[in-house]
Amino acid sequence: MMNHNDQKGFALITVLIMQLMIGILAVSAIDTAILGMRQSSASQQAHTAYNMAEQTLLAGVRCIQSEHSNGKDRNQIKNDCANDNLALEDVAPRSLLLTAQGELATGARRDLSLLATQPFSSTLFDADAAYTCFGGNCTFSPPTSAASPGADGTDRWLPGQEAGDADILAQGCGANGSHSPPENPNGKDDKAGIIIPDGTIVESNGNGNGNGNGNGGGSSGGKSQFEGNPAIVDTPESYADNYGEDGELAHEATERAEIELSDQIEILASTAEGSEGDISLNESETGIWLVGDGQTLSLSGKTAGGTIILDGGTLELSGNECFAGLVVARNGGSITTSGTPAIVGAVLQVAGFMQRDSLQGNSSVYYSSAVLGWAQEIANNLDSGDKWSVSNFDQTVVAKSHEG
């Protein structure tokens, strides 16, 4: 039988065990509370760091657009918009990767990034002439008919643009099937007909039958068949006088222009998707096409529009076909024509591309600021016009968190 002292000892042990258990539970509750507070604090710090990075990223995008609107180039934009918390990195010819860092003194950090893509240069779509070519290999064969201008720098637009049609190509390039687009009363100042400072304008004889042998009585293509302000720029000196920068020598002006045009075509070509085999466009088809070495693009008797990049390839125009937009060529890219086709917009080509006469027959190139602006919108695929676009927002790949 348990005596009184034994009972008192057992009760003491029980109380001590209970106090120990209560103490353990209390310590556990305190630890849980502290952990919760730490987690809550870490979450708040991470959220604050995220917001800091986000605001830095948005400020970077606004800076890029502002600098672009002020005429700054990519290198100037990178220098002016980068700071200790924002890095700008070239990742493609038209794209910058923006990485913004938000970091607190506690060590909490978030890195956010996005891709900013530059619109196609308005300079590329704002040509100085209906037809431009830089380099000694440039050759232009004017039409054999005096009724067709070789290149006309008068600012024109399509009949569909004049009428406000939803499909501006529906009426073709001229009234009643002709290829004489109406002048644009709201257009820009007239541009040069042809700029070919180091190349050749071929004086070609027409093929009439006035003497019965097929060699007389016809019209003769030559330098008289250009219109614009000025009609012809065919020497380095005349190019420097009209378009050179202060203090530039004639050859310096043409070399600079050739390099600038080559760089712009490189950017344009890097964004276009090529295809295998020859390309045939549908009626009223619009887009941007890359025509590589050995390839040919044709309109198949139709009217199409947008931008054609002849990167060694050939644009073939025939009959009464019409292309509305910008045609650029490099690396041997060329244009061959027959019949009475037309290009409305502008043609820009660079040295080394010409293996043969570029424009033959009674074809014409007409300058049009309205058509070039329309082609630029197609190339940019943006309703916003001359603005940078953003994409590829990323917070998972580069996100980092360092909580103490």
C-alpha cells in the first residue's frame, strides 16, 4: 500500500512532466510564430523587390521610346537608358533584352526581363528617290518608250488610297488599267527620280519600224526619261551637293550612304522568313518576302504590295503587273522586266548586286510616300506605327531571391 510520501512524490513528478510538456509546446508555438513572421517578412520583401524591378523595367521601356522619338540610334539608346539597376543587351539586329534588378538592403532580390523590338527604320521607308542604287555595278536601263518615265520622283499614291478603299490594291496602280498613279495632294515634297552616283544609265535604242528593218523610227530610252526634284543624281559630286553632310567630300557622302543602306537592309533581311523555291504572289497579297540566291519572285499577272528583299534573288515583272511598296536588293539581287509593269513606292539597291541591266522594257518606278508608309506598317505588323514593341516578359528564368 502506497504511503503518503510516495503519493506526494508521484504528484510532483506528474506536475514536472506536465510543465515540461507545456514548455515544449510554448517554445514550439513561439518558433512557429517567429517562422511565420519571417516568412511573411520575406514575402513582403520579395514583393517589394518585384515592384522595384517592375518599375525599373517600365521606366526603361519609356526611355527607349522617348529616345527613339528624339531620333537616337540603338547605341545612344543603350547608353542613355541603362543604369545600375537596368541592363540593355543586344540579342538580335532589331531587339534589346532589358533586365531590371530590384534589390533591398536585406538581400531580397528580383530580376525581371523583357524583349524590346525596334520598328523598321523610317529612313528605310522614306527614300530620297524613286530609284536609288549605290556602287559602281549599278545599271539602269530606261524604258524604250518616251511615254513611260524610267523613274518618277513626283509623290503619288494609289487610286485605292485616293478613294479610301479598304483594299488599297483593288484598283491597281493607275486609273483605267494604266500605270500612272495620281499625284498625292497631301504628300511630301517631290523626290529625285533616280540616284545612281557611281553607276550607269544605259542609253538604249528603241525598236521601231520606220525604215522597214526594225531599227528605225522607235523611241530611245535615256536620261531624258526621268522626272523628279532633281530628276537625276548621277555623280558623287551631285549626290554630296544634294544629300551630303557638312564637310563631307563627294566620295565620303556616297560611301556613308552605301554603308547606312546596307545596314538597314541587313536588319530588314534578318527579320524576314525565307522559303524554298520560287515565289508567286496572289492577287492583292501583302507581306514581306525574302528572295534568296537563285530564287525568283513573280506576280503572275497580278498586283501585290508590301516589302520585297532581294538577297541574291530576282524580281520578275511582266505585262501590266504592279508592285506597291518597297523593293530592296543586295548580294546580286536584281530586277528584270518586260512589258509595261510598274513599281509604286521606291527601289533601293546596293553595290555588287547587278549582274545585268536591272530595268528593261517600258517599266516605270514611281515614288510614293503614302505607299511606303503603308509598307512600313505591314513590315512592323503594328497599328502603333513607329514604336518599339515588347514581348517575352520573364520572371522565372532570371528570378533570384536572397533572404536573410
